[in-house]
Amino acid sequence: MGCHARLIKGTYGHPSVVIAAGDEIKTDPLHMNTSTRMDQNEVLRVKLAVLKREHRDLDEAIEALHERGSADMLTIKRLKKQKLALKDQIKVLEDRILPDIIA
């Protein structure tokens, strides 16, 4: 059984990815076979793409609120905080997909 990802409705209607891993996937990369590792990377890439889209959507929403001029500062602050949290999640996934190799 491989990894499966499915989209669900997330915060503020933005899509989120739920990842279900099969039994054969191990957390230790030395004991994973190549196809399982590739499946896991594919799932991570899907989740990364979704998070980047959410980040862009929040950016557009914040900009639209600023342009209207009737923006509630508390709402904007919350959206910016969400955007920063997404940026942190994006960085974590990017590091998992392409880890730094210390030579």
C-alpha cells in the first residue's frame, strides 16, 4: 500500500491535503525502498504546491482588503499571521524534499 493524499476544505475555504501513509512506509530513510521514497516525495510535493497556493491566496486577500480601504486591522493581522505560518510549513516541506547535505 502506498501513500495517498486527498484534498479537503481547510481554513477559510482553502484546500488542505490529508496524507495517509501505507504500512510499509518507515520513518527511517535507510530502510525505505526507492519506490516508497519516491511516492513519499510525490505526496510532499503535492502538499507543498497546495500550501504555496494557499500562501498566494492569502497574499491576494490581504492586498484586496488594503485596496478596499475598509479593512479591519484585526482581520488583516490574523491573515498575515496565517500567511507566516504557511511560509514556515512550506520551508519545512522544502527541507524534507531537498535536505541540505553537509559535505
